[in-house]
Amino acid sequence: MGLANLVPGISGGTMLLASGVYTNFVGAIADLTTLKFSRRAISTLLWIGIPAAIAIVLFAKPIKELVETRTWIMFAVFVGLTLGGVPVVLRMVDRKAAGFWSGALMGCAVMVWIAYERYFQLEPGSASESRAGFVLLLVAGALGASAMILPGISGAFLFIILGVYRTILGAIGDMKAAVLGSDSADAPVSIGSVLEVVAPVGIGVVVGMVGVSSLLKWALARHKDTTLGALFGLLIGSILSLWPFQRPVAPGSRFFETYAGDVTSYGIAAGLVVIGFVVTTAIDRFGNRVR
């Protein structure tokens, strides 16, 4: 989950779903956010959250460099990891009836739209990032938190679509400079201006985590097959945004293009997909043995 959150276009929820601990994680968040404290919920979040945080701290820089310099290699591995979750989800479904397949179509349609926006609509400068309002930042925070739970949806990519990506990351950088101090010759950072961005985003994150986790827990209890179908569609559709042979049109651009690799790179990519699939399958089998 921690490594997935470092890669644009893939969600930590995808890895949770692929490894078979998704429902436990969602249920634990829903219980704690509704003040239902239990040893099981707390231990679930600790055992998932602490390794995720360690992975983010230790691997943020190398993963970022690998994604930027070896994009097709990293994305091929993540495609394999994602595909490894397919049999896990299918095994969770009681009946693969109309409810499951309708949910799968809806989930897949969402990811098709996101992939379309990623490749064809997000031209440089198309999304204005002038001063974002309170409501927009609140919505962005809620959607970003939701994307941490929902498989297949990248929170950073949703920020790009809403046009607040640089605003939010800039505010986080300013807050760090204000707290730790900065030797830069730039004008001093205003705490007030930072809080105008960070506060609504933070409120939105809390609302998103509480709302989505509670909604998913209810949906999995009342409409399990349809909900799993939607999650299955998100999982399968996320592969569209992880096509290995893609690159930004210009450095730092939000507009991506695909390109044709050579025969050797396709063969290596296929091998990496298989490796990723085997890793997820091994994690699932280990989890089944432990359970």
C-alpha cells in the first residue's frame, strides 16, 4: 500500500484488495471513525499503516526516480500486481450474477473516463490553478482520502483533474518551511495563507475517510456482490492508466502519450507482469494459510 501510494495512477486500495485484506481494512476504519474501538480494528490499522508509512519514508525518493527514469519497467510490475488481485476478488463473490456484472461495468466505466482524461484531456495549462476556493479544496481533500480507500483511483491524479495539485503540494511545502525554517531568500511564508489551503483539505480528508469507509462497510454488508463488482471494475480498469509504454509530452506535463516499444522491451514487460502476478498470488496464499 505504501509503495503504491508513491506511484501516480495507482491506488493503495488496489494493493489491499489484491492481497485480500481490503474488507478488514475498510471495516477497521469504519469502526474507529464511529468510535467503535476494538483490539481487532486497532491492530489491523497498525499492522497495515505502520509498514505503509515506513515504505513511504524509505522508498519515496528511489521509487520516484525509478518511475521517472524506468517508467515502463515499474508500470509493468504494477500491472502484474494488480492483475494478481483478480482471482482474489472473484473468490470473494458469492454469486456472479447481474448485480456483480452491472457493478463491474460501472467501476470499469469510471476508470475508462479517468484514463481518457489522463491521455487526451489534461493538456498543459488546461486546468487553472489560480486561487482555489474553500469548497473546492474541501472536495479535493475528501476525494483524495476516498482514493486512498477505493482501488484503482489515484488521489494525486484526482487533484490534477480538479486543478489543485500544485496548490496543495505547494502549501505542504510552505508549511514545512514555516515549521522548520527556510534559508531561502524568498519572502517569508505566511501561516495564514498556508492554513487557507491545508485546513479545508484536512477537513475534507477526515470527511472522506469517515464517509467512504462507513459507506463501503454498509454496502459490503447489504449489497456485497454489486459492491465487489464495482471494486472489480475499478481494479481491472486501473490497468488502462498503467500501460507501461507512456510518457509525458514534456517534463512535468500532465498530458501523456503512448509510444511503441521494441520487441525486447515488450518481452521484458510481459515477464515483469508475470512476476508481479506471482508476487500478489504468493501474498494471497500466505494470507490464506495464516487465516
